[in-house]
Amino acid sequence: MPPPAVPTPEWVKKLTPSGPQGHELLAQERAKSTLPVQNLSTFLFTEEVLERKRRILEILTKDPVFDKSNNYFAGRIDRFEAALARAKRLRQLTVDHGWTDDEFHMASDLLNEPTPYGLHASMFTVTLRDQTTPEQQELFYKKAKNYEYIGCYAQTELGHGSNVRGLETTATWDPATKTFVLNSPTLTSAKWWAGSLGRTATWAVVMAQLIINGKSFGPHPFVVPIRDRKTHQPFPNVSIGDIGPKFGYNTMDNGFLLFNHYRIPHINMLSKFAGVDPKTNKYIRPAKASLVYQTMTWVRSTIVVQAGSVLARGVTIATRYCSIRRQFQDRDAPPGEKLETQVLNYTMVQIRLLPLLAATFALHFTGKNMMALYKANQKKMQETDNGNTTSPQRSPGPEELRPSSDLMADLHATSCGLKSLCSSIAAEGLESCRRACGGHGYSSFSGIGPFYADYLPTITWEGDNFLLTQMVARFLLKSARSVLKGEPPTNDTTRNLQNFLEKSEMGAAFDILGKDEDIVAAFAWRAAYLTFEALKRRDEQKTPWNDLLVDFFRLSKAHSQYLVVQSFYTGLQEPSTQQELDPETLALMHKLFRLYALHTLESEASEFYSSSAVTVRQIQLARTNAVMKLLAEIRPHAVRLVDAWDFPDWQLDSSLGRYDGKVYEDLFYRASELNPLNAVTIDPYPNSGVLFKSDKSSQFKSKL
Amino acid sequence: MPPPAVPTPEWVKKLTPSGPQGHELLAQERAKSTLPVQNLSTFLFTEEVLERKRRILEILTKDPVFDKSNNYFAGRIDRFEAALARAKRLRQLTVDHGWTDDEFHMASDLLNEPTPYGLHASMFTVTLRDQTTPEQQELFYKKAKNYEYIGCYAQTELGHGSNVRGLETTATWDPATKTFVLNSPTLTSAKWWAGSLGRTATWAVVMAQLIINGKSFGPHPFVVPIRDRKTHQPFPNVSIGDIGPKFGYNTMDNGFLLFNHYRIPHINMLSKFAGVDPKTNKYIRPAKASLVYQTMTWVRSTIVVQAGSVLARGVTIATRYCSIRRQFQDRDAPPGEKLETQVLNYTMVQIRLLPLLAATFALHFTGKNMMALYKANQKKMQETDNGNTTSPQRSPGPEELRPSSDLMADLHATSCGLKSLCSSIAAEGLESCRRACGGHGYSSFSGIGPFYADYLPTITWEGDNFLLTQMVARFLLKSARSVLKGEPPTNDTTRNLQNFLEKSEMGAAFDILGKDEDIVAAFAWRAAYLTFEALKRRDEQKTPWNDLLVDFFRLSKAHSQYLVVQSFYTGLQEPSTQQELDPETLALMHKLFRLYALHTLESEASEFYSSSAVTVRQIQLARTNAVMKLLAEIRPHAVRLVDAWDFPDWQLDSSLGRYDGKVYEDLFYRASELNPLNAVTIDPYPNSGVLFKSDKSSQFKSKL
């Protein structure tokens, strides 16, 4: 990096921020509360994970390739090259240290940027592991695992995203040569968005319409060599490139890919579940589609699990900075008070930040419940598989594969609803945190903006957050129909629906301000009410599906909000929670639960009214009394609570969120010492070139 | 720009999107409606403005310096240099063509990027024009106007934003030398964020605490030479630089500035309103602070005026793209239907986009009303000034200057409330539009993301959108007190409050589904209800100000939403509107009014319930019947409605929003032909350098 044009003068270097200093303010904050931070961290993550983090952090921070100081300044090409270098180094470290998957993921998490190996290490390798025959395992999976093949996963096309059934790329079986002919018949059939494809991958798993003897059998996966190992150029009749810059995620080479009647051998169709018999030229129907289906559920569950920690990064940065930033005196402050107030003392800042702080814990418990449900289903599937040979017909589409059991249906709906809600909470929350930092939140050095921009695709991929709500609604309508038919409840959802039916004639009387369990019950009640309302419109009034999408969205949100509130509540009742947390922390967690639940309830007040779950008066009291009181009670613990999320400064890479509070020093250091623009001296007058005299020539100089 | 590594193969160049083509779909859309686009454009902008746009567009598009094709790819330094070159060229064109201010602003608007001359052309020159003595006009203003001095406006500091009174930079009067000594006593006193300061300006208007004889007289403006004209280096004892990259606005050099006991002559204090008498060394009190105060109101009013058009860019892009993008068949479509549905046909997409389309018109009429109020006040002030010699005391602070008349108080509150609401609607709306574009919305080529990122500071600057709501609340509380005292209503606000008081014992019965004027009345009722509720809490219950901030925010929002709905409604009643719009367009505008108002009402349902303005049943009917019906009725006109906003493709710079619908062709062209990353060939294997063999050397190659 070039040095700044003018070195920072000595008299500037001597300046310090006006007092009290950031580190003093954070020390005061930490002294206000006796919350045992270390203990809460251990409860959230376990000692094993915390130890792992320290160990891997030390390895990464010592390695110059992971130096982050240029990240916020570099252009796309430099950032991409840096990210690739880091991906390579992570792979080398994995080999050198014999890292487990958990250790590798910890390193990626600390590095905090998508890398060009991202899709290789996940979807490409996992697909080859799970969807190959033993012969293919040897040929493809092992090479992928050892990074001899670098791959990507090419499904989405320029004209086709969510609707996998509508993909245009074809793989036509040629009985004469026993090969598949891959073809991109239109521009819209270009594979588009696949991560790691643009510049990096030598192989791709390609989803293409399988055609045998003129008949289409729907999309199937093929593993396809796309670039020459020696020259790294695309093979003839293959066209590849990077799709260009994005709102974020610019360290990743999302790519495009087209085929011109490109042939691959029979062995390259991933055939664990379905295939083509090369002798009869007949389609072999899939045996166990549920496993494919499990992959999507797994990915969504992972998004749910991560949402709390994603949001916590923004909340950590904003909470620390709002404890240091001071602005105005409180209007009711004693006259003569000179010191400005920490902005975290303003209720308008508290109402924006503290419910998000509460949400980080709500999402933490929700993630735990999500993963428990996933594991319960996996266990049950394994038990069933052992004595089961049924082969459900594969029928992917807007509703994906139909779940084959009650538990699986529950898991599917839960993962769809929670993926949609939790990733939205995290994304919106990050942006709220950025804005709560005022002007400096707009600086890249806040660390929130770049992270938010990288996180944003999560609300679209693995099922668009709006689209997924239809699947939740379908599950709920089906559940309601079974309850109306008098079938006995089989899960929490049907129990809530049954309970609502039984009591709907008596009305509800939830003491939301007095009893925590009544808050949970009010959320269940509202979701049940909306379910039966939607059912009436669909089944009785025969309303077209399309006219109900907005209702379905609201229904899915209501149901998923119930799941979050319920997870938080039951998480606090768990014996392990009661055991691991001291009474003070536990009491504070209960307050965070109430803040999260009541604030959510108040934001959705009209549905709670309509369903008669609560009264107008209760909502008013919740807003003006309960929530405001909770803000005041939680405020003193805010900094310690975010400390418990245990983000190393290196991971946050934020001037505003530094653990030591040296906000202004760091902003100034990055601007004055690291910023390469300051090495450019321009000529400011209109009738001149752009750059100053002896400075490097500019493409714009000649144009004037 | 380097050529792509591998040229696009001929077989790819021959491909077209699968049919129907984008241009066919847009043609169908435009055929569905008979809305006279040209006529509506003229109504919105006037013929004069439309002609101006065409004329200037032609000049700009012919000039290579304004070529936008590299914008989404270039790194910060290149973008900054390009923006400076364009700023210079705009200045040259202004001189060459003798452009008026309106013509210059049109050119800037079409260029669609902040430039390093941005603050020179606005705040620097305007401040010099308005706050200088005749002698200073000659010395400073004229040179600024002729671009002999390039300047910026340095007010915000590293540690001080909204609270101008808390600024730390000092300007100490030295009677011995008759100079002011500018000083930055701390790091937090560094001027920070000032646009055009980082690399460009040679002069700065600096706000600093005036100190005379040890006593502080508050912040005052000084015009300060900061860089040497010949070397463009900072003067000794001045430290300047760019503050680094931001979430957006990266073509602008927002900067920092510090002084080390830096002396400027007496003449450099801008002394039209206040000053220091160099003979007596006494402070000269300000004569007419109202003009200073008017500048802030003017800037806020401008933000209100622009909000509709800002939002309309996103709505234009999303509406066109959602007419072309197809995904899934409608669930109730006839079996065998092969063609996928345009996503704009899904109600879930309609509910996200069409209320925003309605909002563009709501904001248009709001902007017109805002400007009319501003002009009425200016006229009144001029009339008063002629016979008035009172000099209101200047007392800037969190509440800024207290307005000195009823009309001015109304203008102040209205500009604060509407700036807060309208810029939030525009910003949130742009992001909603981006997301409504699905995956491709995330691509920079969507054109929405980069524009949104550049617009975002608007919600923070010129009064933070949260902070401003306190000023609105204060105005409303004061108005309510006067009504309670029995003072006769003087404006629309007090009339509404009076009306509420008179009828509050009878209750309201607004026919929101039947009568448009009743919708407006319901908004007025709810705002009045919240005003008296807040007043009760403040005056009767003596609630601390800080505990009311959340209530004040809601109150300001409710009041401002009323203003928007009322502006839209009365705008449609105007004789000029009735005259200029044909009956069909007028009927459609009324539908847009209802959609905007009922959708807003429904989003804020709980406050409408609490205030008893509407019943639960009414809201349910509004949601499930009225709004859904309006969506269906407006849907066929959507593309023509956005066409009426008349954005040239060159201005939007969006693949998705092209007038001709060639979405996929343009996405592919930019990715394959313009994208410089595709010129980089990497070595993908973990134990190698980053770049491929003969390729240019990389800083990361050596590190591995």
C-alpha cells in the first residue's frame, strides 16, 4: 500500500479524545453489572468451543495472509485474490494441523469472509459424498476431498431460481455413445450465481433435465469437468465466467456456465438414488429421495442456528459504541451539567437496540431447538430405514419433496418458517444496529455494513424468505384439517390448534403482564386463530391460492414467532439451564425473554387484538409500562451481555465495536494511516486534469 | 479495461432468452392499459422540465467522460478520479452552455453519482452567499462561484454530530494580532465527514466555538484556507485527509480536518449576522438568525421533494423486472399450462411493490405541499422583514433555533416530520424493491443496491430521522396546549386537535371503506389522539422527557403520515389536477390514493384501534377486501405508471429496469464483456500461488 501523501503531523499524533475516554466508559459499564460473563459464554458455547476459538485465533492472527487491514480498502480483484490466498492457506493449515471439520469451520467463521473455496468445501463435496455410488466415491468424491478437483454446485440459472423444475439445461442420454450431452439451449439457461464457479472451479455439479429417448425425467445431478487442469481455461464448448460485482459477497466468484452439446461419460451422472441403465437405456427410479430432501432441511437448520450469532455481531458493535458515544444532555438533566449523555441512555436508542439484544438469546435457544428437532428426525429415519424398503416418488417443485412422515413434515415446516423468520430478524437487525451507530455506522470501519451486505443473500437463498412461508401455511392448514376431523394431536402444533378450538367459544384470558407462560400461550392462540381463518378462506370460501399468499405470509410469521418465543421460554426452564446459570443471570434471561416477547407482541398488536388474545389495554400497558421498565432494568447489563457473545476484535474488525473502547483512535488510525486514497494528490480546479502534476497519469486526464 | 481472458464463444453469442422475450412482455404490459403516459409525465414534471431532461441527456451521453460502463466495477480510487473528472466536465459544460442552476441540477441528477464538487456547489457557496458581508462577498463568494476557490462545509466532528452546541473546535479572538486562532484541542474535535474535504477542497467553511476574552459565544462560521493553491498540500498546522470507504457515497471524498493554533484574519469570520468588533473586541449579536434557520428548513424540504422520485427509481426497476421475470405456474392454473407466471401476478409481490408505487405519487404531492408551505413562509417573512427590526436571539442546540412565528413553527415541524418520514419511506422502499427482484436484485447491475447505498445517509444527515421526531412532538404538544387553553385554531393541526376534543366524547365513525375524506379524517383523528395522550403523560403525569421519546417518535410518524395522506387527497382535488389529468388517470390516481392510505392504515392498525378511529372489522375488511381488490385493479397499469416517471435508461443504469426489457441480454453482456475479473486467470490448487503462471504477479503469490 502506498504511504499517505502527507505523514500525520506530530501535533495530531499527540491528541486524545475528549474525556471520559472510551475505555473508561466501557469499564464503568462493566462495573455496573455483576453478570458473570465467562459463565454465560460457557453456557452459550461450551468450554470446548471457547478453547477451540482461542487456539485457532492465535494461529490465524500470526499468519500475514490473514492480515485484514486492507479489507475495507481493496477493490474487487484484489479482494478476490486475497480471499483465494486465504482459502488456500486455510486448506494448508487444515492439513498441517489435522483440523477437524469443526476446527475448519471455526477458522472460516473467524476469518469472516466468503472465499472462492466456499462452495467446494460445502455443496460440491457434500453432494459427491451423499449422492454417489461406491465407484463414483473413488473417482470423484475422494479427489474433491483432497482438493485435486476444485468444484462448485451449479443449479440456479439466469432465468430460473426457486423453481428447480423449470431449469432449462438439458442432459440428453445418447445410447449410441453411452454419454450424456449437456446443452444450454437459451441464454436464460445459463447457470448463474454458482459460487466458486466464476474463476476457480475445475469441476461442477450441474443440475440438468435428464432426457432419455425424448422424454424428460426432471432435474438430476451430474459431475462435470469444466476447466483444463493445466491451462485453467474452459474446455471447448464450455463457456464460464464471473457474473460481476454484487451488493456484498465480492470475495466470492459467483459464476455463469453454458454448454454447447458437451459430452460427459455415463459415470458422471450421480447415481446413488436415480440413474440410467446403460444397457437398457431405461431410467432407474430413485430409491431414497428423503436423503436429498434432508440436505435442504439441514442447510436451513444451519441458517437458523447461526442467526443469533450473526445478529449478535451487530448488537455487540452497536451496544459498545452507544455506550461510548455521547450526544446532548438529557433534557431533564440538572442545569449546568456539562457532560453529554451516553446515547445508550436514551430510550429511543434502547428501544432499537435492547430488543435486538434480547433477540440474540431468543435465536440462540431457537437454534438449539431447531437442531434437536433435526436430530430427532434423523434418528427416527435411521430406525425406519433399517426395516423399510419403500421408495417415495421424487417430485421436486415449488413445494419440494413431500415429507413422508409426521415428524418430517413438522421438521420441514419448522425449518422453512424459522429460516424465513430468523434470517430476516438477523438481517433487519444488523441494519438497525448499523443505523443506531449514527453517522459512523455508515463508515465501512463500523464493520456492520460490510458484514450485513455479505449476509443479505441468506434471505434469498435456500428458499426465498417469502416463498418458504407457503410451505409453512400448507403444513398448518393440513394440521388444522386433521384437528377438525377429530384426529388426535400428534405434535405441539396440533395440540395448540386443538386447544384453540376447544376454548374459542370461551375466549382467551391471557395474563401477559403477569405470567410468562401466558405470553407463550397468547402467541400460540394468535397463530391458531390465523390458521383457522386461513383455512376458512381456502376450504369454505374457496379463495384462490394466489389471493391467500399475503395471509399465508402472516400466518407463517405468526407461527414462527410462536416457535421462537416458545423456544426461549422452554430453554430457560431446561434443567441444564437452571443448573449452569446462576440465579442472577437466570433472572436477567427471564427479563430478556419478556422484553423480546412483549416487544414482538406489541409490534404485531393488531393480530393479537383481532384474535382476542389480548385487550387494547393490555397492549398499552405492555408498551408504556412493561417494556419501558424492562429496558431500564436490562440497560446496566447491556455491555456485559454482549461481552458474553465473546467475539474477538479480530473477528468483528470494527472501530466502533472494539472491546477496549478505543473507537475514535481506531477510526482515525484507519483513515489517516491505512487509507490509500490519501496517497493520491489531485488537481482540484475545473480546467485541469484530475491528478496533480507529477502524480501518476490518469485515464481521465486526457479526456478533459 | 483489460479484455476478458477468453472471448465469448460464437455459439453463446447466438443464444437468446427463452420466450416470451422481455420486450414482448413489456409490450403486452403496455398494451393492457390505456393510461396516457406522456400526459401523466407532463403533469408530474411540466413540459419544460421534460424538454430540459432530453436536451441535457443528449449532451451528457455523447461525452466519453460520462461513460458509465465501468462504474460498477471500478475500485474506490478509480471511481473517485472518474467522479472528479465528471464534476470538472459538468462545470465546463455549465460555462460553455451557460446552464442555469436548474440545468446544472438536472445534469447532476442524470449523472446519478455524488461528485467531489458536491459540497462546493451547495453548502460552501450557499453559505458564502448568505452569510457574508458585502466585502466578504467580493473576497470569498465571487471566487467560490467562479471555482477559483474550491470549498467544503466542515461542521460535524469525530465526536459530535447532531449536537452542534457540543462542537469542540475553537476560534479564539486574539485582540493583539486581530486574528482568530483555530484549534482542535482533542482527537474528537477533528472535523469529520465533510464532503469534498478529503482530497479536493482548498477552502472550508468551518463551524467553531467563538471565544472572546475567555468566554464562549457558541458555534460560528469561518471561511478558512486549508490547502496551498500550488502544491495542493495542507498548510502548516492543518491536517487533512479522506476518512475512508463507506457503505456508499464512495465517489465523494468525505474528509477530516484538524488545526493546530492556526491563525486566520478577522475578515474570515462570516459576519453578516454576528461578528467581532475588531476595535472594541466585543461580540456583535446576530441580527436576523431566521435566515440561517431557513437554510436547514430549505435542505429538509428539498429532501421531502426528492423522496418520491428517489423511490420511483427503485419501483420502476422492480416493476419492469417483475413483469419479465417468470417463476412457477400459478397453483390454480389449468393443468398442462407450461408457461411460468410473471412474478408481478403473485399477490405477495404485488403487496410489496404496488403500495410503493402508490407511495411515489403520495410523496410527489407531499413534496409539492411542502414546497408551497416553504414559499408561503418565505413570502410572509419578506413582508414582515420590510417593516420589522426585531432581532431574535440566536440559541442553536438540540432543538435548533426556535421559530419566531406560527407559520414558521408549522413549517419547521412539518419539514422535520416529513423529512424523517419521507426519507425513511424512500430508503426502506428502495431496499424492498431490490429484494422484490429476487437473486438478481443482489447484483450491482440491478442498479438499486448502489443507488440505495448512496441514498442511505439521507436518513441521518440534516437531522437524524429519529432525533427530528422530538421537534415535531414539541410542536404538537404546544399546539395541543393552546387548544386546551381555548385559543382559536390557527392552522390545520390545531383545527384537527380542536375537532378531536369536541368529538372525543361522541366517538368517531369514519367510513374508511366508503369515503376517501373519511380516511384522511381517520389519520387526523389518530394523530390528535396520540398528541393528547402524550400531552397527558408529559403535563399531567410529569413523565420525564427521555421516557417519552418512543411515544414522540410514534406521534411524529402518525402526524407525518396524516400529512402525506392529506397531501395526496387534496392534491387530487386541486382544480389544476382535475384539469390536467383525464378522467381515467384521475380515477386510477384515486385508487392509488386508497391503496396507499389503507395499506398504511393497516400497517399501523393498532394505533387506529386504540384511538377508536376504526373498528377491528373495518381493518380486516380493508386488508382482505379493499387492499386486495385495489392491487388487482392497479396491476394492469403498473408498467405504464412507472413509465410516467420518465427515467432514461442511462440514468437508471440497470439491467433489470431497462425500458426495452432486455434484462437477460444486458446482465450477460455486463458479466461477460465488461467484467474485469474475467481477465484474471487464477491457479485454483491449494499448494500454489494465486495467479496463473504467466499472469501478472500478485502480492499474495509470495506469501504462500
